[in-house]
Amino acid sequence: MNVLVISPHPDDEVLGLGGTINRLAAEGHKVTVAVVTRGWAPLFPDEQVARVRTEAQKANGILGTKELKFLDLPVTTLHAIPESELNKVFIDLVSDVKPEYVFIPFPGDRHEDHRQVFDACMVALRPVPSNNFVKKIFAYETVSETHWAAPGVEPVFDPQHYVDIANHLETKCRAMQAYKSQVRPVPDARSIEAIKALATWRGSVVGLQAAEAFAIIRSIC
């Protein structure tokens, strides 16, 4: 099975579904991760961008990602790209990978990149005959983004699908530790402790030791 994970920034794929990626890879599925944005000088020095890219490669190697793509769109300025051009990037990506399962960011995330990526993905994943290979679409939660929305005013993450990652949580944490420039000390949401706490909480909701949770956007059996 082909699986496509769309990550607005390097590390979103690990924070949101690192355990699920590792489990799918271990089960023999081909997982492609597409990192949408990159930083550009002078706001993001070239050496910093190169370091984060190296971290992404290491982290995804730990998870078992089969292919890591960098789309190199400008971070925080996706709104400056004409909508048709932005949509085409994702249309071409979906056409190239031909995924059966697709994981995309949640539209209520605080970061504007996440919201814009979600919108473009929904255009690319329209239920038309040319996309009939897409069977399931899930939105994942990203600590430090999904939970910073304004409750009752903006969309609230309300998962209906859970993946048991009890045997993959430690690998997820090792992958996050590979992002040395992004991981933070406790009590930051990007700390290893916070990642474990969320997995434990999501697992407890459905009687598991650890889980990752997803909102179902489309499911075709």
C-alpha cells in the first residue's frame, strides 16, 4: 500500500504521526513523506536550513520512511503563491505518489502554513475518477499547533480514528530527538515528555497503552 504523509514543516510528520509511520513501514507499506516548506535567507540562514534537512533525513530514516520529498515552498508565505499554482503542487504530488492513504494537517492548527496546506490538499484530493486510488484521508494533530486554536471559535480536533503505537512510541521519540534543533525541554509542547503524554492520553481513551489520533476526512471501503 502507498501512504502519503504531507508535512507542512520538517518535524510535523514525527510530532503528528511518527508512531503510525513507523508501524506502517514495519508492516511493509511504502510511506512517502512530503515536507512542504523550507526557510530562505536572510530569515533562515542556509546553514540552518541544511541542518534541519539533515535532521529530517535522519528522523525519517529512523521511522522507516521509504521516500522523503522536499517541496521547497517558502515557509510562512504560502499565501503569496497564487492559489492555482499552490494547488498544482499538491495535485502533481498526489498524481505522482498515487497514495491509498493520505495524512494531512488539521485545518484548525494555529500555524497558517498548516491551514493553507490543508486547503490545497483538499483540492488535490477531490473525489474525482482520476483520484480513485485514494481510499482514506486523515487529519493528524500536531502538538504546539493543533491545541493552540481558540476553543469554540475555531475548529476543534475531535478524533474518530486511533492507531495503536505502543510498540512504536519509543521509535517516534528517537526520531524526534533526531530533530535536535526542534525538540525542546519539558514542559514545552515539543518536548519528548509531552509527546509521550499525548500518546498515553490518546491511548487511554480507547484502552491502549499509547495511540495516535486522527480525524477522518474520507474513508472508502
